Amino acid sequence: MTIKSLQELKDFIKSKDNVRNFINCSDVPDICKTEPCMLGVDEAGRGPVLGPMVYGIAYCPVDQTKILHTLGCADSKALTEEKRDDIFTKMLSEEESLNNVGWVAEVISPNYISNSMYRRAKHSLNEVSMNSAIGLIKKAAESGANITEVYVDTVGPPEKYQAKLAEIFPNYKITVAKKADSIYPIVSAASIVAKVTRDHALKVWQFLEGLEMSHTEFGSGYPGDPLTKKFIRDQIDNVFGYPMLVRFSWSTAEHMLQERAATCTFEEVDDQGATKKPKKSISSFFAKPDEEKARKRSHKFFEERHLTVSNPFE
Amino acid sequence: MSIQVENNLKNADNTEIFEQKAHYIPCKIEDDGPANVDKYFEPYVTDNNGELSGSFRGYPLDGTKMTFPEGYRAVVVTEAKRPLAEDAERKFQVAGGFKEFTYWNWDKKPSKNDNMVKALDWIDISEAIHGD
């Protein structure tokens, strides 16, 4: 099913599971299957402590870029929300756009972000981002688009990212740049796809935790937004912390939970994810061996099974 | 110190109280009281042919259903008020129990090498040593 309006976008997002990632995409315009195409990549919602991060791509024939200007694709951050909604609506419904511009969006759930960053061997947000971008470019190519040029917006240093993409996609001309969405209209289009999808994902967010709250109450999700601040301060469950709208791995959320929820301690691991063994202190080598303790040491059988004699009622 | 456990539920009509749901979470939670398990945790548990996955405080969990060895079950007891004197008799009330539980590991598939599984070995061994 291909969505044709913002209402259908909302319904589509609503039908999806809040905690899992999902992809939404247009049909591949026929002309994009034969003509060489440029493809733009951008993201929305990298910084917020609430809600999903969305990666978006848009592509069109290299010699049809005037359609992007007709649509009004420019630096998406300089566009108002109404203007972005308006452009995306045109991309969903107007013949000229449907015939020339294809797009794909991946919604990366807040839970997926937290879970990745809190794995035994941590995955950084950069890795999550890069994997999504690579997956979307591959998806466009696999569904038949004849991609020849790729433009990517990045917040980090472009060189490493560019080298990595060039290695994966040796046949594409790849350009990674800061502020690419204000330089390349195809990246602006990708940025609009991502931003409008994220905005609507927040609009239709349903709390399985039973909170009756709309996005007008929890705000934009940016840690500086007063409504978001209030949400992070007030919506705490003593045991579970937060509803799944929240990225637990954001320091704003971590600090608040340290202060206002039950303390939770997980096993300590090193960078590779292996369990840390408690270190012996230097002084322990000089101290007199504790004979009492040594005598009471239990058999290896019990030690290996972490069994001790104790009284749970103490 | 002596301990007395009272079971006022033994003639209860609903057996469900002894078949409650329980989760073993791989994390020390410094709290003792009710928890919104059905709202904050269970809606997010998914079952892929017995391989469960869930999430606690943003940490990814892998889980599996576990039962107790034959003849064993878990009982939950509560104490209305702990006596002030160390050596006073303590009274507990049976509040319920469970026959199976969900065992969770942090980002690691449950296996026979998990401490919980290894600890339950003792029950068979003790049977062999102390049984008739």
C-alpha cells in the first residue's frame, strides 16, 4: 500500500508497533528505473530525548531536479511545519512529483535506540544512524531505482563517513557534507520526508503504559523544551522508569532516574561486553589471610552455582 | 529467632493466587513493593518460538519460561510488621505463589550456563545425597 495523504501517513504509523522500527516508502517512479538518479539522505530527531529518530531518502532523475525547486525543497529547518507538510502532501499526491520523485523513510523507535546504546557491547547512535542510511540506499537500489549519485547530510566529520559509504557503494558518486540539506535540494527533500514522518509519529503516539497524553502535552521531545522537561521530570514510574516514548540512554533521562526512581544496578561489563571481575586491592596481598573465612569457604560445586547458605528473612 | 508462616489461603477457592506471573530481572532494583508489570513491561514482551525478548529501563533482555523441578513451587510471604527485638518470633503470611517464571538475561540468550539453571542443579544433587 502506498500512502496518498498525511491522514494515511498517520493511520499507517498508528498501525505499527511503537517499539519496533519500520519502513514506509513510495512506489519507484518508472523513470527512476531507467534514468540515472541522484539520491539524498537526511535524518530527523537525532537529538530529542522523546520519540523515534527517522531516516529519510529521496531520489529523482539527475536531469529532473527542477521538480525539487517546483515543490519548494529547500533547507528544511528554514521551512515552517505547515510548509513541510504541504511539500510532503504534494510528493504524495501530485502527478508530476509521483512520476519523478521516490522516497523511503525508516522510523527508528526510541526503544531500539536505548536497547542499542545499552547493549553489552554498546552500539553508538552514529552506528545506528549509519546502518539505517546504508539500509535505505540499498532498499532504493533493490526496488529498482537506478542510483548513480548519493548526497548525505552529516553532523559528524564527513571524511570517515564518506570513505565508508564509498567502500559499500563503489559505483555511486558519493558526497557527504555538513548542512547538505541546505545545499542539495535532493537532501532537502529527504529531510522533509524524515521530518514530516517524525512529527506525525509523535502526533499519533499511543502509550501502552496507559498514559492519556497527546504530543501537545509532551512537546517537541528536545531536552530544552519546557513541556518535554516537565514530562521527563513528572512521568516517572519508580520501578520501570519511563514509558517507551523515552530514550533511556539520553543523559537527561539517566540523571532524572538516578534522582527520582528506584536505583537499578546491572552487571558491570567492559567495552567488549564481558563481565568485569572484581579487582583485588593491592593491600589485600599484604594483609594476613583471614583464616576464619578460608575455613568456611564452600565447595567448588556451590561456588560455581552461586549457592550460599543464607537467611532471606534477615 | 523463630519464624512462623501462616497460610490463610490454603482453602481459597481461586487457585490463581498460587499461579501468578513472575519475572526474574537481571538487575538489582532497590525497591520493595508493587510494580506496574502489566503496563510497563508485559505489553513489550515478544515471543519468537519460545525465545522471548523484552526491555527494562532501556536495557535489551532475552528471556525464557522456566519451571521448578518436580515437586517444587514458589511461595510469596509478607510480614505485616517486623518486631523490634532481634530475637522475637516473626510472623509471615502466605500471600500467593507461582509455578513458573520468566527468566531474563541482559542481552544474552538464556542457556544451561546461566546461574539460575546451575543453581537448580542442587535440587537433584541434594535429593541424591539426602533423599531416602
